[in-house]
Amino acid sequence: QLPTGLYKKVLVILHDSILPYMNEPTLMMDFLTVAYGIGGAISLLALNGLFILIHQHNLEYPDFYKKLYSLLDPSIYHVKYRARFFHLADLFLSSSHLPAYLVAAFIKRLSRLALTAPPDSLLMVIPFICNLFRRHPACKVLVHRPNGPEDMSEDPYIMEEEEPSESRALESSLWEIQSLQNHYHPDVAKAAAILNQSLSEIEDDISGLLELSAYELFDKEVTKKAVDVPLEFEQVRGLFGKKNDIFAEHFTLD
Amino acid sequence: SNPFEVKVNRQKFNILGRKTKNDVGLPGVSRSKAIRKRTQTLLKEYKERGKTNVFKDKRFGEYDTKISPEEKMIRRFALERQKNYGKKNIYNLNEDEELTHYGQSLAEIEKLNDIVDSDSDTEEKGTLSAELTASHFGGGGGLLRKKASSGQQDEEEKPKSRKELIEEMIAKSKQEKQERQNRRESALELTEKLDNDWKEIHTLIARKPPKSERKDKEVEKPKPDEYDMIVRELGFEMKAKPSERMKTEEELAKEEQARLQKLEADRLRRMRGIDEEANKKKPSHVSADDLADGFILDKDDRCLLSYKDGKINLENEDKEEKDNEEEEEEEGGKEDDESEEESEQESANENEEDGAADSHSDLESDLESEEEAAGNKEQKKHKINENESQNVEELDPKMKAATSELPYMFAVPESFEIFKSLLAGRTVEQQLTILERIQKCNHPSLAVGNKAKLEKLVGFLLDYIGELATLDLPELRTIDKLVLPLYNLCQMFPEAASDSIKFILREAAHDMEEVIEVKGRATFPGLDTLIYLKITSLLFPTSDFWHPVVTPAFIYMSQLLTKCRITTLQDVIKGLFICCLFLEYVSFSRRFVPELINFLLGVLHISLPKKQAQGYTVVHPFTPVGKNLELLLVCDKQDLESWQKQHLPLSTVTALKETSRTEMNHIRLSCIALCFDLIKKCAALYESLPSFHEIMHPIRILLMQHVPVNEYPEKLQEWYQSALKELETKEKHYTPLVCEKKKPVPLKQYTPKIVKVLEFGRKQAGSKKEQERKQLIQRHKRELKGAIREIRKDNQFLARTQLSEIMERDSARKRKVKELLGSLATQEGEWKAMKRKKGKT
């Protein structure tokens, strides 16, 4: 009923500037549920208010996790509210009473989506996934399946399935993270390689990683002191003079 | 000493080879020593605890041992005078100062003299006494000599102090030395004079004497024996050294191959990033070390022989000689004699002919003979370049003349402006020559500051390239050529090059960050940044796991692809250029770049007509709905028909000329073709990733379901088909993940750990650092204990003194009380006695 911009603004401040001052916060119930149902960024923002209602005011929200699951789409790694969303997701998934299939579905979906994520998000989401593994050891089959079938022709996980219980995530493996071990960013590759080993007991603190920006990453790398600088040993022959230069095929110097 | 005062620490076990320090102690002695020390320091402090006044000796130079007493007195006197200067004594009527001699007023001396006179006259009349002369003429050093003592002994006879004696000796020896030197000098002068004289005479009798002299000499020296001579000669003769075996061509090739293999292995190792630490410890790795000193001075003068088809390859040598000549001439610098120039030209021409005649073999030998001096190599390459360019462009004679007009010596420009003016108005070839000459004239081995200067040159060159790229009509051809000297400089100064490129990248990233903060979105940077990124890939190995320059470049490019808005066709071209860069960067290491796939998907997405149903999601900066859709959509049938695959000119990036719709459409189609090709390459690259199909899933859906293939021209369809084929043919292959096995924790063992003992009495375990740390900790502990003990003893000492003070005070009081009581008692007694007396009476 509100214009999108205003909607977002209201939702951003709702949880700390409006709800605590209301006599009956439950009155916001309908507003928030509708907002949560809209999808996209508005759903992400509504999540926070909704969480307060559920947590402090005994709101019963059916299929909450299913809805949360459906919120995961490729854009979550790119939107502005990424830190907020992952902070809340961390809260929601911290309960150790969640069924393994649900957490596995979350893990699988997050890592599938991570295949399109920028490095700053990856650096955040990989420890996030590691934490999930630590909280729910039953999910470790995703990275460690010693007696499984030798060769599968298809990933059993069904990405399109809305229902986490039907997604067959527990039968799958985290090939996505294995792919990310080949990521071009050295830190991402290292973080992904952690899952190869058995995890330590202590959870990683991801609160510092939530707000990580690409520029910070760049700054960190560019200020690193290097002892020596390896050089290219192939003699250059011009701007596009390399062997099998892609540029020479498609660009000219005019 | 007294055996009762000795305390002996009995040792339980007698260990051989152990030095014992503390086996015998003298507790009494050490205690008394400690007490003495405390009374001198602590007690003093304690007694002065309530006092804040300090005695300060302000006498000038009282404690300064450097000043001799005489000088001290003089200075003090001067100070006193200074203090009193200006204060006029009201009672002093004549303003003049009193005249003194050695601080005594002359008047006084006169008075004394009179007395002396009267005294001494009794013995020797008419002669002046020694004292008198001394005091009159200042003969003595004694300042305030007492009259009485001077009566007995003279100043000279006074026993000299040791210091004075030594001083005297030193003075004496110095004097002697001086005299000796003078003597020698005079002797030399005399001989010289004699020589001159002899020469003068010699010229007069020049003809006759030499013969006789010679004869004399011959007579003197017997003719050396022939045998001896031969023996000597043999002794002095250089021993024949075994020279290095001549290498055959095969061997040379093999060596070159081995070198390349080693470099390749290095690159692989760095790519995996396994032993970064181990790598760090190694001395800096210079990949193409043979080019690092691209300079003649370092050249190996020996020419190497190589065989070719059983014959000795002599052309090499010839060529080298010529090169040498040329270099010498170039080095020889400023002589601009025409004749020389001609000869140079001639030689150059000859060289060219040579090159033309058997350029093949030359090239081969060039490539293969690695030992050939680096400088030579570079020169030759340069020459070959020149040759090629000349062959192509056919501006041989003019160019030569122009080049030879350039000065031979160049200083390294101090600022970018000077550098620019140096290169302004020159052709590309000339610019190259200038750069080369700058490099040669200022080689680091020639002077100390040259390294820093040339390092600056790297930055200038990069700036210059950037400037060329930002021109309205970017001179990319020039840049293409300038990359060569840049590469050479970079090989010489990797640090400087990496620093300057990092600086450029940081600036660019910083600018982008600012724009994002202000506007909320970024735009693609100019062509110069793209060129810099490309140059980065030329100068540095992009396959390393971590590289100080390449990794930031990666992150920057990823930011470009995710943050920058796509609004125009130029943006698309720039984006695709960066995609190409990404692909080139990872072509060897096959690293996964999600942004690349996203961008390609996005580019294909904007080439489609608007639709509702999708099946894939595009991510930032592309949006599923919005105004930038259909940016690459081409509907015009004719344009579609007439399209030919063309290379995209890079100049379109800076300024897209207002061209016809047809041309624009053609560019669009070229972009799409490029996109297909990139997808194909990506597919080939990422084939081995376990989730290859998931990565390519959206692109595959887009290609198969949405791309209007049938509308595209045939050529484009070919591109499309090949891309799709590359995607389709990969077979699906999943193996469940298994964690790496944990290393089993070893069981505890009960066999003793055996450590080799190299030195007794010292702990062996741990590294040197660890040992040092332990030692420090131990020493700290010991010191701490000692300090605590000292403090405790101090306190005890203080308590003792306080107690004794109190006791003293108490006893004094008691005594006084007793005295008082006693006196009172006697008083009382007396009074009572008086009373009794009274009573009696």
C-alpha cells in the first residue's frame, strides 16, 4: 500500500525505532507478514521486525523457514542489506533443534548461490557455512561421505524445489565449495579449502566479516608488503603480443 | 682467612667438568661489606629524608679536571671582573684599573722587592738575585710563590711532576722528528738539484758517455745463462687452462629448455601457493634473469663457438664484433664526425645485409644461445625489430638519418614534464631509441644514484602510456611499442614497477570508491586503466596464487564488473574487454571467476528482446527489468545480413564516433560474437571444476531457450553453435566429497626421549631463539629474586637503625629522668636535713 522507497525506509527503522515504543507491537503483525510475503529486498527488511515479534511477542509464523529458504536467490550476495540478512539468518539457524535436512538445504542453496557471488560475500558466507556445519554435525555428510556411490551423473539436490524437505540436499555433496577452492582470490580459495579438513570445534566469528566491502579487500591486498615481486619471464612482443592472445582475436589497436 | 668464617656448600655429587662458583662463601665479610655500603648510601638518604636543601658548589670549574689550575684561576678572575664591570666603586677615585702581575698588584710587588733586596744584599752585593730576576721578568711559572720558600729553592730545581716530565719528553721527540724531516727534505732538495745539474751537463756530453756506460754495465752483469732464461720463462708462462668445452647446438637448445622448464616449474609452484613461506625465505627470484641486466657493459666478451651441420658457426663471431664496434661507437658518444656516422651507417647496412642473407639461422642461434650476453641479445632483438619495421615500412634512409641526429647521451628526466618534452614530437622509433639510450647511459652499474633515477623512469613511462591512452585519438600503436622498454625496465626494477602499478591501481580503485559513495553507482574507467590492467598481465605472472600486483588487479577488475553500471555500448565493450582480461589472467591457472560468468550472462541478457519467462537470474549490475535492456538488441534485417565479423577497435572505448545505425548494429553483433567466444573459452577453462554444470546452467538455459539463433547471420550462428557445443559436450561427473584423513594422533610412548648432549650444563632443547628466550626468562627471574632480597635487606637495615635510634632516645630520656629524680632526691634530702636541724635547734 506504500511506495517502494518509503516501504523500505519504514522497514529499515522499524525494529529499533518503532517497535520498542509501541504499546501493542503485535499490531504490526499484519503489516510485517504482508511485507514478508512481497519478496525481494522488502522481504529481507521485514525479516528483522518479524523476528522481534516472533522472539518477544509469541508470534506463530507457519512455514517460517520455508519462506526464509525461498528468500535465498542470487541477489542476496549483491544487495545492500546483505549484512543485515546474514546476521539474522545466523540467528535463525543457530538453534540446534533444527532438523538436519533443513540446515543441509540451506547450506546447499547458499553454496549454490555462492557460485555467482563476489569475493567479499564469499569471504563471509564460507565461514557462515562452516559454522552451520559445526552446529549441526549431522550435515557433515555434505562434505564427508566415505561410503557413498562412486560416481553420480547428476547432483541429487533440486535447486528449483521450494520445500526444503523435498530438495534432497542431504544426498548431495558440496561440490560448489570444492569449485570455489579454485577461486581467483587467494583468501577465498584458502577459506574454501578449510572444508577439506575436519573442522575445529570453535565457531568462527563472522560479525566482522558481514560488513566487508570490496574496497576494503582491495585495500588490504594493495597495502600488503611483498618481499619480492615475481616477474613474467616471457618476453613481451607488444600489447597484444602474447601467445594465443584473446585480445588479438577480437580487438584492434586502432 | 679464619676457617670459622668460611662457609662451604657441600656438593652432593661431584660432577666432572662442571665449574663451581659458589662452593665457598665468606658470609661475615660479605655481610660487613653490605652493611658498609648501606651506611654509605641508604643511611645517608635516611638521615637526610626530611631535608630538602641541597648544597651546591658554584665555584667555577671546581670539579672540572680538564682545566688546569692556572687556567682555572684566570677564568675565575675574568668572571669576577665581568661581574664587577660597570659597578663603580664610589670610593675608587682614579678610574684606572690596578695593574697586576699574576694577580698581585704591582705596588705590592715593589714593596716586597724592597724587602727582598735588603735581605739578599747581605750575601751577594751588586748582583741581581735569581728571585729578583724571576719576579721582574716573569721567568717562572709559579704563580703565588711564597717569598720564604723561594729563598731556598729555585723554580728549575723544583722536582717536576710526572705529567710535566712526560710532556717534556713528548715535546722533545716532536722536535726531533721535525728536525729529521727537515734534514730529509733538504737532502732531497739537494739530490734533485744535483740531478738537474747532471742533466744539464748530460746534454752537453750526450754523445760519448752512454756507450762507455753501457759497456760498464755489461761488464758488471754477466750474461745470463740460456738455460736459466728458459727455466724462468717456463716458470712465468701462463699455464694452459682447460677451457670450457665448446657446446653443440643441441646442448645449447637443451640448456635453454632446461631454463624455461625451471621457470615454468617455479610458476606452477607459485600458482598452487603451497610453499609460500619456503618461497619467501629464498633469495629473490628473478624470472628472466638474463634480461635483468640488459646492458652492454655487463656483457661477456668471449664469443662462444657453436657448431652447425658439422661446421663451426662463425657468423656469430663476426656479428658480435660488428656489434661491438657499433656499441663502442655509440658509447663513444659525442663525436659527431660525419665520417664516423657514415661508417656507422655502413656497418649497420652490412649488418642488415647479413641479417637478410641468413636471417633464419641468426634468429635461431639468437634464440638458442642463451649464454650470449644479455645486452647483446637485447640489442639484436631491437635490431631485428628495426629490421622488420624497416622492411615493412620502407622508410629506411630517412629514419636512419633522423635517428643518428639524436644525441647519444641522455640524462634521466627529473620530472614527468621533462620526460614528456623529451619524447614530444618524435616518432615511435625515435622514442624507443631515446628510452634505450637513457637506460644505457644511466645503467645502475655506472653511478650510484642511477638506480633511483631509472626507477623513477618506470613511473614516468607508465604515466606517459596513460596519457597516450587518454588522448581523444589514443595512440595505441605507440603504446604497443613502448611496452617493450617498459618490460625491460620492469625486469631491472621489479619493486619500482610493482609499486608504480600498485599506485595506479590504488588511485583508480579509490576514485571508484569515491564515486560510489557520492552517486551510489560507478562508471567504467577510461581506456588508460584498461591498458594498465593489460600491461600488468604482460609484466607480471598472473597465475600466482598470490601476487602483490596481480591480486589487487583481480579484485579491482571484479569490482569493475560488479559495481559499474552498463548504460552505453561503450560500457559493454569495456566490460567485455575486462572479461577478456580476466580470462587471460586465469588462462594458465584456471581459476574460477564468478563475475566473469555473471557478466557474460548479463551481456547476453541485454541482447535479448524483453520477455517475461526466464529460468535464470541475472545479478548486479544487470537487472531483469529496467531501461538498459535491449542495449545489444539488433532488429534490422539488413544490418543483420551485412554483418561481417570485425575486430573491435579500442578507440571506440574513448569516443564512439557518431556512426550510422548500421555500424552501431555491427558493433553490437561483434560484441555478441565476442561474448559467444568468451563463453566457449570459459567452458573449456572450467571444464574440470566439479560444479561446472551448475556454474554454466544459467548461460546454457539462456543460449538454448532464449537466444534468437535463427535471426542471426550465419557467421554468428557458427559462433553460437561452437559455444553451445563446448557447453553441451561436457559430461556430468560427480563424486561424493570425502574429507582428508586426519593424521592419527600418536600414542604416548614410554621410552625415554634421547637427546644428544653437546655441552654439559646447558639446556639443549629448542631452537636458538627458544633458547635465548629461556635464558632471558631465567635471567629475569634471577634478577627479580636478587632485587627482592636486596629490598628485604634494606628494610631490615632500616628497621635496625630505627630501633637503635629509638633505644638511644629512650635511654637518654631514662638517664635524664634519673638525673632529675636524683637531683630532686638530693634537694629533698637537703631540705629534710635542714628541717631536722631546725627541729634540733
